[in-house]
Amino acid sequence: MNIAWLFMALAVLLALVLGVLARGRREMVLDQWTVAGRGFGAVFVFLLLAGEIYTTFTFLGASGFAYGLGGPAFYILAYGGIAYTLSYFILPPVWRYARQHGLISQPDFFARKYASPALGVLVSLVDIVALVPYLVLQFKGLGIIVHAASYGAIGNAVAIWIGALVVTIYVMVSGVRGSAWTSVVKDIGILAVVIFLGLYLPWRDYGGIEPMFRAIAAAKPGFLALPEHGQSVSWFISTVLLTALGFFMWPHSFAASYTARSERTLRKNAVVLPLYQFVLLFVYFVGFAAILKVPGLKGADIDLALFHIATATFSPAVVGIIGGIGILTALVPGSLIMMNAATLLSHNLYRLASRNAQDAQVARTAKGLVPLVALVAVGFTLHGGETIVALLLMGYSFVTQLFPALLMSLLPRNPVTPAGAFAGIAAGVATVAAVSLSHSSLAKLMPFLHGAWADLNVGIVALGCNVLVLTVVSLLTPRTTLIPAHREQA
């Protein structure tokens, strides 16, 4: 075992210490544990919202996508900028309404806006189904990072169990404050590591960024463009649209906006966050630099492109630092996901069954459910098969089905009824599930589709079904139970 493991161990220990100390002397009542008493300023809100774009998927997946697929990888760069721009208009009224009514979760918003507990339950179920594979993704990435950065000395399973234990401890102790404080170290570290690698590797191996792209274009003509079929222009546009609309529909991203001290804090972040997307370019540069230097990676191994080129270039100490920062990209979003999953189970489902439960009891239940959520995620991570992969592919498509009902609820006079919102979300989710679980595609299900239509992301097609059903059902059902807009002003 070499020195690399020491730096990774220090990163894990630092995350644990920061996460636990973040509690301070505060009593972790439900409001403090979930939304930090709605007292975060611009910096912490920035770290929570920006932290969602730098997960293990970005650290490994974006560089691996660039390495293996070329041009289509740029969709990751495009959708975040659009999502952050949308947040300027959407998150302030969401925050205002949540503050006025004391909401702490995403299902709370839908249930209160539409005066429909049933809709809140549906949103909770959609959220939980989407969150589990997202958490599994973080743990899988954690195992890959530790195994690669330790040169195979530490097994995936050991890394996953340790990571799950650390996150469980500081989530139970400090809630969202623990995630915020560990985000400080993670974001500083990721900026330093990614920018260094993205500049150093192209200059070292190719003589610069432009020469690197010229070399790739000469060796693999057309690799940097979108293909005519499959991940084509229509796939790119529909995927960017789907993921941009769904970005803040993830329950942990949505609820992170509740932690802001004011709506002005959210608008400040919306102005700055699109610029933060440029950091992703350096992740791509790492993947592109590896194409000709560590050729031959196929299938799932393309996600190891970053560590293959790092271990071939740097000493074990530097690889250990890279691995330590990579670990934080799993622990920070993983902690937010675990906390929100436990909150959904306790606050939105358990409380519905036990209507007399007080906040203190719900808070204890939520904290007690964190280890259970961790165990389920670890189980799927270590033993899950193709089913969890299919669920992961459905995750973004699932949560995006919440967007039409959310958007309409922000209008001065909402034309959507509770039944319409429920039916639309259900129709969209059912469409995604039917296509994804059958391992099919639009081209197979609808052979009459040709060209660009056949390459559309299934989530966008489901969104179309959602809007159609939402509109029809809303026209046929009364909206007398809706909460008038004038009551929502702070």
C-alpha cells in the first residue's frame, strides 16, 4: 500500500470532522436539520446549489464521456447554464412560498399549492424512486475512485462501507449544515484539481489545448462532432432541455433553495452559477487528453480515463490528493440525498400515517431512517444489477415530470387542477417507466419515426404526454380547491 491512501484517509477524516462540527451548539430540530433555519447567506447557498453539478458523475462521467463519445459530452456543459438561468425566475417565488408556509420538502410545496395531500404522496414516491439510484451512483463512483487512486490496494466494497458510515454519522448529527461545510472544502479542492489537470495535461502531452484537439481530430475524424444517428442533434437538444428543466426538480436541489436567507440570495447565485459551468471545460480537457495517451478503454472503463492518465503521469502522492477530492464529490451530494430521502420518508409519508406526530418525533424518525437509507443504497451498490441501471436512466426523466405542474403553480391564476397535476405527473412517469424498464427505445416502439424524431430523449416525449394529460384533465375537473395566488405573497 502506498502513500495515496493516506491522502484519501485524510479527506474522509476531514469530511467527518467538518460535518460533525457544523452542528455547533444548535439544537437540531426539524427546521434546523433540513433547511438550516432558512438562514444561509449567498456563499453557503452557492456551495449547496453548485455542489450538485460536481458529483462523482461529473468527476468520472464527464471526463469519461469526453474520452469515449466526444462531441455529445458537451450536453453536460449546456444544460447547467440553462438551469441556473431558469432558477433566477423560479426559485425566488418557491422560496417565498416555502418560507410563508413553513415548508421543508419538495412534496410539501406541491401538496400545499394544490391543496392535495394525494399529490404530495405522489411527488414523494417519484422523488424516492429517483433518489435511490442517484445515491447508488455516488457510492459506485466512490468505490471506483478509491480503488483506482489506491492502485487497487483498497477494494470497492471497503471504500463504499466507510463512505456510507461517514456520511451517515454527520448527516444524523448536523443535517444540511454538515453538507454545507463539507462543500466548502470540496469546491475549493475540485476547482484547484480540475483546473490544474485540465491545463497541465494538454500542455504536457500535446503542447497546448489547440494542438490537443488538432491531434484528436487527425487521429479520430468526426469524433468531436455530433453523430448523424443516436446521440445526434435532436438527441442533444432534447437531452439538454430535459435535464435543464429537471435540474432543480431533484428534491435535494429544490429543498436546498429553502435554506436561503432571502430571495435576493437566490438571484445573486443565479447570476454567478452559469459562469461556474466553465470549470467543466477543464474536466473535458482531462478526458480528451487521455484519448491518445491511454487508448483502448471500452465500456464502463471509460469512466477511469481520468485516473488512468493521472496514475501514468503523477506520483502516488498527487494521485492520492486527486482521489481525496474525488471522494468528497461523492460524500457531499450523497449526504444531501440521504438527508432528503429520510425527510421524505418521515415528514411526507410517516407523518401522513401518524397525523398526531409532532415535529420532534418526525425529526427523530428522519434521523433514525438515515442508516436505513444508507444500507439500502449500499445493498443496491454492491449487489444491484441491470434494474438499478434502468432506474438511474429514468431518474432525470422522472423528476422532470414535476416541472409543468410547478411552473403553472407560479402563475397568478393557476389553470391546472389538483387532478390535472396528479394525472399529468402519473402519465409522464408511466411513459418513462414503460420505455426504460422494457429496455426499449422510441425507434423500436415507433418504427414509423425516422431521422431526428427517432433520436429524441424519451423523457421529452414523456413530458409531452404529461402536458397533454394535465391539460385535458384540468379542463374536465374543478379547480375550486386551489389556493388563490394573492394569499401566496410574502
